[in-house]
Amino acid sequence: MIKFTLTTQLPRQKDIALVSFSDEKESVVIMLPGGQKSIRLGILEKEKINRRKLVLLIRQTVALAKSHQIKRLAFLLDDFVFPSFETTSRALAELLAVNCEMANFEFIKYKTRPKEGWNFLEEVIVVSKKATANIKQGLKIGALIGGEVNACRVLVNTPAGEMTPQILAYAAGKAVRGTSVKTTVLGQTEIERLRMGGVLGVSRGSAEEPCFIILEYWGGEAKEKPIVLVGKGVTFDTGGLNLKPTEGIYEMHMDMSGAAAVIHAIAASAKLKLNKNIVGLIPAVENMPSGSSYHPGDVLRTMSGKTIEVLNTDAEGRIILADALLYAKRYRPGLLVDVATLTSAAIMALGQRASAIFSTEEDLQKLICELGEESGDYVWPMPLWEEYEEDIKGTFGDVANTGKTRYGGAITAAMFLKQFIGSFPWVHIDIAPRMTSIEGEHLAKGAAGAPVRLLVKLLERI
């Protein structure tokens, strides 16, 4: 992780590159007369800089530094105050730290170390006329959240051969080690005892046994209803007997992105010592084709007794989430949030710049959209009208795991999940569009780490 230093004095060391703005079109690295480097960020219209553009400017700065083997940067915090949007110095410091950490990340676990060493930024000096405790706290919080986002990216990027359901359970425990989070892992026997037919059905074709991961953080008052986060944990998704095509299957070790986000959002919350009660539930499975796989046409019985007619074995995420959402009722949650790389339909609808959200609560949906803008994990609301319920009615079971047509797949998937939540306030976040980074974000290729930042903001504010 980057070392963040707060000071009131502009540093003069030659190995520290100063970050400043110019009215040129391009951003460049130049050598100052004294031998010190400077990164000049080109901004043609300063009055049009908004929060989204500021995020990209910060990341671009880190990318430029890395490309020029610069290890230490100095930001003048006052220069990053723009008239087009209001923010506090603490929030600005947090934004700076989070995005420096995210832009500095690369997944190097399986790469041979170069002779000259890895090219990472090591220190960021933040210069402010008022080096207040608020700014220092903002940097600390931002670095912590950025670190958890990157840890999420490591989990998601790890190949499926080294990220089975059992290994994911171990990683969850490791992520919260040293905090007050209690970790419980239910194995095959306990899952059978609970009659989680969805989890058992999807996992049937794999040699890897399923597990059900429970993370409990009781940081609030005893009488306070917990916020329950549910994360889809498919450690590899072949599609089952409805096998995925070659061009899409190689990234399917990332189908546990929702699980990784929940793990590290709870880890961040515990490390920040939030005064909230938070529970994480993760059904972890592999979806593999074999002689013992579940079949198209099967009818699976969930732990509530409600049955699922399987029309497509590649719509497995919603099946395992059904059991997890039913289990969540035990906690009588004040809010239930599920996070999943659920549908390619969400990508078709929104592209790759925002996750799709669905909610039974209009005010809650509005809040999450606002927090998405604030955190940088952008979201966009989709309809959840009762008319869509007709599309997931089963013929031989209570509900079908796909819609009756190929249209509106993200909506019918959300409507399927709605059948298992009861009357609790609920938000479904389909993060399939944000599973991986895209060109122009100034992030390393691979997992984007969404929506850890959004979840932390939600847990702070709700």
C-alpha cells in the first residue's frame, strides 16, 4: 500500500514529482530547472471538472507516475478544489487516497519479479495550508477502503484452480482476521440439514463441495436490526450442462465477484469500527458439467419449500442466492442487499460503466444512486414492476429460473430473487457490467473491485 504523508510545506526533494495543472490539452511529465520532476495535468476547462472527472485525473496522475518510474508524488490539495462541485477537505482527501490506491494496483501474483523490481508508487505527499486532523483522517479512511477494494480485486482475479468454495471460505476468514467479525462456515452436511436445495443442486456436478459462509459484525446496539449483505460466490461457472461459449468462459473465475465485494466491505466496516450490525452471507459453489450435474428440467426445492424449475443451468446464481436470501430472514434484517454478477442482460442494457440496481424501496434506491456518485461505484435503477412476475412463473415448479423470452433478462432475474425476500427492505445490485475494468478508467486490467466503495458508503449512511 501507498504511504500517505500530510504536510504544510511544499517538498523540494528531487525524487518527489509535483502535481500541478496546465491549460494544455495533454498531460505530461516535465523536468523543472532544479532537477525535480513535475506532472502537469492538462485541463482545458477547469469549470467543467466534476467528481467523475476528478477521479480520472487522480488515477491518470498515478498512471503517468508509474510509466515514468516515479515513486513519490506531491499533491497540493487546495488545487483539487473545483467550483463545479462542493466537497469537504476530508472527503477530498479520502477520494484522493482511494483512487491513488486503486490506480496503483496490478495483479502480479503469478508474474516473475523483474530485475529492477515492481513499478509501484510508494508515497503520496499531500500538501495543505491547513494540515488538519480531518484531512489526515480522510487520507487514512481512503487508504483503508482503497486497500480493501484492491484485496477484493486479488480474490476475484485469482484463477478458479486456486479459488474453490473452501478456499474462498478461508480467504473470508483471513480478510477479517484481527477484527471483531465472527466467521462461520457451513459445509455439505450442514447445508443438507438446512435443505438448501438450490445450493446443493447447482454444486452437484463439481468435485468441490459447496459451503455457506457467514460473517457477523455486531458493532451497533443489541436491539438494532442488522444490515444483511448477500454475495454470489460461484468460484467457477461453466454454465453447467448449458455450457458457456468459448469466448466468455475464460473469465468465469470472476463469478464470485459479489462474494468478494461483500467480504471486503465487511472487513472495511469492521476496521473502520462502524457502529452498525452487519451480516454477510455467501453461498459458495462451482457450477460444473459432469455425470452428476443438475439438468435443465430439474425442479429444486429451496429451504423454504418453494420450488425452482430449472430451464437453464447457466442461470445458477439466482438459484443459490434464493437459499441465501431465505437464510437471511433469520436475522430479521433492517435492510437486505444482494450483490451478484448475475446477468449479461445488465451489460446489454447499461454497457460497462454502471451496475444495475433494483429495489422495493424508492427512497432507498435514490440514496444508493447518490452514494454511487459519491463513491465512484456508479449505478442505475431498473424497473421491478409486478407485471414482470408473470415472466418467471414456473410450469412444473413455483418459479422458473429464466424468463419466458430472451428480453429483459436482468429484470426477470431480479424478479426471481424478489420471490424469496419476504417483506424486508431489499436492494439487488447486478454488478455484471462492472466485473472488469475498461479502457479509459486508468485501472489495471482485470477485476474492478465493484461495489466495495458503494457498500461501505451505504453501511456508513443507512
